[in-house]
Amino acid sequence: MSAAEQHEAKTDAQKPGYKPIDEEVFEMKSGSDFGKVALFVALLAVILMVMLYFSQQQNITGMSDQLGEVQQVRQEIVVVQDQVTALESEMEALKGLPDEARRIIITSLLNESASKINYLSTRMETEEQQAKLQEIQRMLEEVQAGME
């Protein structure tokens, strides 16, 4: 540095309000300003945590309600499956109904025929005719026994 530059630096240092560039960089704000900012950030963090807590509580409550509904639906599904099983067994029973109805009708007709033959056997004049009708009645009774 030349003498003129040194003189100029000394005169600038003496001017009021003058701060060298190096000192501005290293100058820090007071501790109370940072304390206010730290307090504000901490307050915001607490508020945010409280909001998150209640939000999670609502989510958990909603999920537990939905879980309860799902369990009710599962119970209803079990009941419906039992009802469907009962209906299927009844349908299986109904599939055999035509055979059962046919058997009942045939048994009824055989009983009717047997009673008519019995009546006729009492009205026949010859013993040979009565014997034949009794043989027919015995055969009808065997057919009835085979159907049961």
C-alpha cells in the first residue's frame, strides 16, 4: 500500500458511522433477537405436534369404527352363508320330491286296488275265482312292501 492509500484509510476510519467491510461480516445480532425466533419456532413446533396428534387420533378412531363395521359385515356374511347352505339342502330335498310323490301315488293306487280286489273276492261265486283274487291281492301287497 502506498502512503496515500494509508492516509485515506485512516481518514475513512475516523468518519462517523463508518464500518470496515470485514467488521460488518463478523457482526452478529443480539441474543434477544435469536431468542424470540427460537421461541417462535418452538411454539410453532408444539402447535404442529398437537395438530398431528389430534389428526392421528381421529384417524385411529375412524379406523377402529371401520374395523367394527367390517367385523359386523363378516358376521352377517357367515349368517348368509348358513342360510344359503340351508336353502341348498332344502333344494336337494325338493329334487327328490317327484320320486317321493310318485311313490306315494303308486302306493295309494296299490292300496285302492287291494281293497277293491278284497271286496271283489267276497262277491265271487266260485272258490277258484276267490283264490285268484286273493293271489292278486297277495302280489299287490308284495309290491307295496317292495316300494317302502
